[in-house]
Amino acid sequence: MDEELTINYLNKNEKILKYNCESNKRYSDRLSFIKVLEKEKIKWKDAQKLSKIWYNIKFNKCKYLPQIYKQFVFYNSKL
């Protein structure tokens, strides 16, 4: 069962899911990516979406539209 956790994002407590199939290392990596998005002042709703896309590209080798992939490359380079 997925685990719902709370993190502080842009000075607000936000809910985030740690997926049952997600290792602790991968979850930690995703949180690091979310911290990059926080530094860029990305809204939480968008940060959640981008973190899922980031995870799918990085670990599941999923393909996305070029404009979405460019966002991945841009924010991933800041890790």
C-alpha cells in the first residue's frame, strides 16, 4: 500500500505519496528533485506532476513529448 507522507514545500505542509514499488533510494532521489523545483518556486501541484514525470523518465525509461522532456532536462541538470 502506498504511504502518504508530509513534506514542507514553499513553507507549507504538503502531502506526497511514497509508492509501494518505490525504493527508499528512489524516493530520496525524487525528494531531491522536488527540492530543485522548490528553489525554482514551482507551484506544488506542478512540482508533483513534474516529479512523477522525472521519475518515469529516469527510472522507467518512459517517453514524453519534446516540450515536457525539455523541462526534465532543464531541472534534472540542476540536481
